[in-house]
Amino acid sequence: MMEIIYQYAWLIPVLPLLGAMLVGLGLISLNQVTNSLRQLNAAFIISLMGLAMALSFALLWSQIQGHAPYTRTLEWAAAGNFHLNMGYTVDHLTALMLVVVTTVAVLVMVYTDGYMAHDPGYVRFYAYLSLFGSSMLGLVVSPNLVQVYIFWELVGMCSYLLVGFWYDRKAAADACQKAFVTNRVGDFGLLLGILGLFWATGSFDFDVMGDRLGQLVQTGAVSNLLAILLAILVFLGPVAKSAQFPLHVWLPDAMEGPTPISALIHAATMVAAGVFLIARMYPVFEHVPAAMNVIAFTGALTAFLGATIAITQNDIKKGLAYSTISQLGYMVMAMGVGAYSAGLFHLMTHAYFKAMLFLGSGSVIHGMEGVVGHDPNLAQDMRLMGGLRKYMPVTAITFFIGCVAISGIPPFAGFWSKDEILGKVFAVNPALWAVGWLTAGITAFYMFRMYFVTFEGKFRGNQTNLWQKLKSPAGMGIVTGFDAAPAFGPGAMTKGELEATEEHHHDDHSHGHGHSEYPHESPWTMTLPLAILAVPSILIGLLGTPFANYFEEFIFPPSETLAEVVEKAAEFNPSEFYIMAGASVGISLIGITLASLTYLLGKINPVAIAAKIQPLYEFSVNKWYFDDIYHRVFVIGLRRLARQVMEVDFRVVDGAVNLTGFFTLITGEGLKYLENGRAQFYALIIFGAVLGLVIVFGVT
């Protein structure tokens, strides 16, 4: 029975692909009919992903029971000694990732029915979702680097289609271009790295590549510097996909897509692909210590950067986006210090609570749209929310669970995985641990800031007379009960925000949006996935407790054996764990306390603090100025360069071509008078030429 599952494991990525293909063909050939059968299409696509999920669980169970890794390949291309195989592989890492991706994808698809109920692109969205899931599943089962690269690009393409789903909105069109271009940079590095590694090792297989590279570096056949360069080029792929510094700028803008896709990108697909590739390429990276250091420091810096920017965000989805960047930084840092299992454990726990948080934010936005209309500037602004717990109890409870989980409070999932990372990092580099530890405190602060401002206090969304004040520089002051109005503060207006609000206000009355005075709980298709995701968010961390780390016994680096892992686990030191865990829980509790005093009890005035540390506040609110710098250097700089190139093209290249044409024209015009077809004229020319020669030779 088990062998049959392995023989048909290729169906896991193929089923959602089939769904996307059939619905896509329906949309192309019979558009109106396909769009009219909305829920039938949705049910078809969800059931295919559900089948893939059932197969994934069967494979995971079989791997837990101790089934040997299974690889099946076909020769895809051959030339001389070169053979390229395609196929699929199922090992512990694959089985785990398949379950994470399919479970989150199914829940997101169910949720989509409620969220996109009134959207004319409902069926198209489902087709894209199914293709996205299929691409990620294909990437996970890939047995070699070429196949990974093919699916890697497919995942990128799907995210581009989904982020720009509402392409008629300028912000969404810009965001998907930004995501696409930023990922091109990383993918080009990855491609160079893949080709370089093939040139050095003659293989695309992960393990073979790692072993051969290690031997070549030892014997001196490949210089250490070249090995570092190749490893870092490969790492550039995950830097872009998993939004690490300095290519992190696309992820917050990707919030322009519908919320279900934000949840899928942030939890299980796009950004998980980067961390997954680092895990797959681990045999290569572990032979190059300098590259491991680069990975670790990049992760630590990204974790800190994401958290410090999230503190001042007022858009609920943007805040969660920066939180994802920060959490991905933890995973990458773990990989860099060799904490392979800890990084993947955090990937799994984060997938569930982040999916829940994003779907929760979507539920909030869905409720707010009934009050403030469909303007995303208003529906996603936390300063216009408040007191939503009364109106949306399920959303509030699940969001609270997500906040506790991500803050690392035991026994919730985030505590075990984050604490394991911090413990492993401390053993290798205490400085990196300090950054991770501080980031944990900031994380707890901004997550509870988000929770209190959104769900506690009085509802502010229906106080239209207050909207302009709320969205003014003193916005956060009013929210927290401090009505003083200094010239700036949290929620300082971005350009055009006030005008947009006023315009929207007039639109509201003319279009009759904002028909309800208070938000309402979302339909069951949206609240059910939230409730289901709350279960793993609370419990799944118990698989990786340091007392009995089942997760680590299942997922460990390819270079280690199970016996070594068990032996290491036996060396567990409880007192060390309590000190480390106490430190991380302590800083989280400090963060939560500060958030409570500021945003729940109104004892601390955030506007006054922002005024005192204005440069730092501005630094955070302007996202460390990365977007501005990139805009000036790359966007404006490249446009300038393009203009210069156009000038050269216009003057030099076109000039040379035009000159050739002009020269031909002149000579042609001149010769036409000489070539007139009269014999006497030609005789005269010959006579003249002979006379000329006689004179020349006569003189000499």
C-alpha cells in the first residue's frame, strides 16, 4: 500500500496544476459560463488541493514510520556525458513541506470564498491560487537544482499575477512590478550560482554537489574564494524570495494583492521557498564557513530591520508584512549558524500562526469595508478601527492567539521554535543572539500594539467627523486618549493621504458605500479556517520541546545521522534552557507590558515619545529610507542612464546609419548625370581621361 503512495506522489503537484489548467481553459474559451459557475469551480479546485493534502499526509506518516527516502527520475536531456534527470524525491524535508504547503493552501482557498465573494475575478483568483500551490509543491519535490529553478520561476510568476490581481489599481500594478524586478536580481544570482556549481562539480544533485565541492576546496582544485562566491550567488535567490536585506523591499508592497494571497505568500509558498532552498542546499553551504557567516548576519540584520519598521506602521497588513520579514530573518539566521532543524521548525510554526494573523487581518478589513467603503487606505488603517472585539469575537480571539504565539509566550508554538533558534545562536555567536533577543521584545511590542489598537477601546471607524483628525499627525494621540496635537507623531500623514480621504468622503455619499455603522463578523467560510489554524498555532510547538524533540529526530541536517542527533539531544541541560527561555520570555513580557501601558491603558503617550526621538521615529516610519534610496539610485538613476543611451543611439548609431544613406543618395544623384546612355558623351569622357593621363605622364 505504502509503495503505491510513493509511485503516485507525482500527483501532489499535478492535481492543483490540473485544476488551474481546466478552470483557466474554461475562462479562456467559455468565459461567461465559467464565471457563472463560481462556487462549482471553487469546490473543484479546493477538492483537488484537498486530495493533494491527503496524499501529503499519507507520505508524512509513512516517513515518520521510517520509510526510506524515495526518488524517481526520468532522463530529460542527454548530450555526450551530460545527463539531466527530472522527477521527484520524497524524504523527511519534502514530506514536512508538502503537508505545510497543502494544509495552509486548502484553508486559504476555503477562506477565499468568503473574502472574494463579490469580486468579479473570483474564478480567475482560484485558478491563480491553484497554480501557485502547484508551483510550490513542484519546487518541494524537485530532486535537483535545475528542476528547483524551473519551479522557482513559476512561483515568482504566480506571485506576480496575484500581487497584481487588481491590476487596474496603480498601487497594485506598481507593487507586482516591484516584486518581479526585485526577484529578478536575486534569481539572476541564483542562476549564476547554479551554473558555477555545475561547472565546478559537474552535477545538479544537492548531495553530490556538496561532497564534490568540499573535496575540491580541500585539494585546492577550487579556490576557497570561488567556493564562497558561488555559495553567496546561490544565497542571492533566497535573499530575494525570502525578502532578506537588501532585497526585502518588495514584500510590504506585495500587500496590494487580495488578503488570502498575502496569507499564502507569507506563510507557505513564496517566502518559504527561500528558506527551503537554503535547507536543500545545506550540503553545499556547510562546506563554506564564510558563506554561512554571511547567511547568519544577513538573517540577524533582517530580523532587526523588519521589527523596527513594524513598530510605526498603521496599515494592519503592512505591519504584518514587516513582521514576516523579521521572522524570516530568524529562520535564515538559524540556517547560518547551523541550527538546521530549528530554522525549519520555526518555518513550520510560523506558517500556521502567520497564515492565521493574515487571514484575521483580512477578516477585519472585510468588516471595516462595510463601514468605511472599499478604499484600502481607510479599511486597513488601524487608527480607524478599535473595539472590534465586540463585533468580531472569533477574529479577535484568533488574532490574539496569533499575537501570543509570535511573541514567544509558552506553551504557544512560536515560543518553542524561536527559543530553540536563540539557544543555538547563543552557543555560536552571543552578539547575534543579542540582536535576536532584542528583536523578540520589539516583536511582542508591535504585535500587541496592533492587537490593542484594532480590537480594544472604542470603535472609531464610524466617527466620520473624526477621520481627518485620526489620520492627522495626532492620530495615535487620539487613539490612545492623548488629544494633544504636536506637529508630527505616529501616523504622520503620507503625501496625498488627506486629499484621498476627502475625495473618498465625497465618493462615499455619492456611491452609497459605508452603509453600516458598525462592522460585523465575517461569514463562516472565513472564520472556520481561522479557528482551525488556531489549533496548530497553540499546539504544534510541542513537537519540538527541548525535553523530547520529536521534530529534530525527524528533520536533521543531511550530514548527520539519527544516532548523532539522539546523542546530542541526550546532552540537554535543563538549567541552561530555563535561563535562555526566561530571558526571551522576559523581554517579550516587557514588550507586551509597554504595549498595554501605551495602547490599552493610555498611561504612556506615544506622540510625546515620537516627538522626543523624532529622527529615530522618522527613520522607522520611512522604512530606513530603503525605498527612497532605491528609487533615487535605481529607478531615477536607470532612467537617466536610459536617456543617455537613447542619446547615443539617436546621435551616434542613427547618425552613422543616416550618414551612410545620405552619402549613397548624394553619390547616386551625382552619378545620374554622368550615366545618360549617349555614346558621344562616353567617347568624350574617354578622350578626356586619355588626355589627362598624357598630361600627367608627359609632365613627369
